[in-house]
Amino acid sequence: MALEEIRRQIDSINKTSQITKAMSLVSTTKYNRIVNISSNYEIYATKIKQTVANLMRHVGDISNAGYVTNSDLTSIVDFHDLLINRPVKKSGYLVITSDKGLAGGYNSTILKEFKALLDERNQGAEDIVVMAVGEPIMKLCRKENFNVAHELHHLPDFPTFTQVQSLIQKCVELFKNEIFDELYLVYNHSINALQNEFRCEQLLPLTNLPTEEKTDVDYAIEPDVPDVLDILLSQYAESMIYGTILDAKTAEQASRMQAMTQATDNATDLIKNLQYVYNQQRQKRVTNEIIEITSGANAQN
């Protein structure tokens, strides 16, 4: 390889490494910010879990749609659509991918694992309903002819509840209307800055509501328990979905941060290798020129 070509490659890779390094720094900043947002939201999520657990002590076990015996709770009609285990005709999947690239295997992992999950459960296009976040999952749905009930594109890096409210409420609404009989959240969970894992978690029906031992805390419930629980259980389900979206965005930024850092490191290694080759070639050229000059001088003598 000519010295000029090696030098061009070194310059090109060096420019690319500067870009990936800058993107790594941006991703690190975004990762730290989304972690902070998620941590703050977790305070609210924990509180609503505690509130639900405390109120459920007043209601008893209604997770399997058995109406409670308390006379003031017999009007719990709206709850069965969130709590009943219906025969499963269709499964709903909220699949969260990213429209943005340069995030390593973030999207490919979700798509591969989701497809494997459906194969394992022997579910085809006629058995599922998909709520799709991001173009990657939409491409898979079009390819496999999956039924898409709702789609959301260009999810912000730091989504507010308002920005995803229509998606969240649509998921709950479709379950209540029996468009599907169970809802799973499919996403990449952020373990830490260096590690993500694929998750598929059932949210609806709410069969695994939080429980806590009886405490001295008691609530003055107005207007009554059924009305409060009707609102609270919906908020609980919606808060779990929103928390999952924040978790997925955290995993996305972590993946992008890792990918850009790895790309920068690879570029640095490649530049070192090319620089070594360049120096060898340059030394070889200088040596050949010296030999030619020496040979010419000897020939004249």
C-alpha cells in the first residue's frame, strides 16, 4: 500500500474518531440525565405502589375478579376489566425500539428476542396485537403481517408522560375493550451503564398487585373506595408503562454510549496499526533510496 494511501486512511479514521468521541460524550450526558429522570420518577412509582397495596387491604383479594363481600364495595364493576384473567384469545405486546441508530445491538436484540418469544409460544400474526414504538418494530410487523393497533415514532430522548400519554392510555383501553386479553411490555432493561437485558413482562391483567403488611397508616377515602381504586388502578397500570418507557430510553442511551466509546477505541487502535505500517513503509522507502544512491555512486567509481 502506498504511503499516500495509508496517510489518507489515517486522516479519515482520525476524523471519524473525533466524531464518535463527541457522540460518546453526548450519549454519556444524555444517559446521566435519563438516569436522573428515572430515579426521580421511581419515587412516584414507589409511592403509588404503596398506596395501592394499602388500599387493597380494604378490598381483599379481587385479583381473580371475585367481587368483594363488603357491602360498600359490591359496586366494583369497573375493576374487573383490569383484574380478571380472561381466556386468552389474543396477546398484546408493547414493543419499544428506537428510531435512532448508532446504538450497537439495541434494536436487533429486541427484534430477535421478540421473534424467538413468539416462536416459543407458537403465536402467529393472528394471535397477537402490537403497539409499536419505533420504525424497527414497524418494519418487522410489516414483514410478518402483524396487527398494529397503535404506533409511535420519534420518541424523545427524555419523554414526558404527556408525550406518551396517548400510547399508554391506548394500551389500557384496548385491554379493557378486550381487543387483547393480556398485555406484555417488551423492551431492553438497563441494569447499569455497561449492561442491558431483554425483558418481556406481563402487566395486564393486574394479577400481581403490590402487597404490604398492615401498618398504622390508614386513609380517609373519599368519595368511596370503589371510585378511588378505579382511578388508582388505572394510574398504577399507566405508571408502570411510563416507567418501562423511561427504562428503555435509559438502556438505549447506555447502548449508544457503549457503541460510540467502542468505535472510538477501535479507531484509535486502527490508527496505531496504520501508523506502524506507515512508518515501516516509510523506512523501507528511505532504505531503498539510500541503497540506490549508494549503488549509483559505486557504479560511477
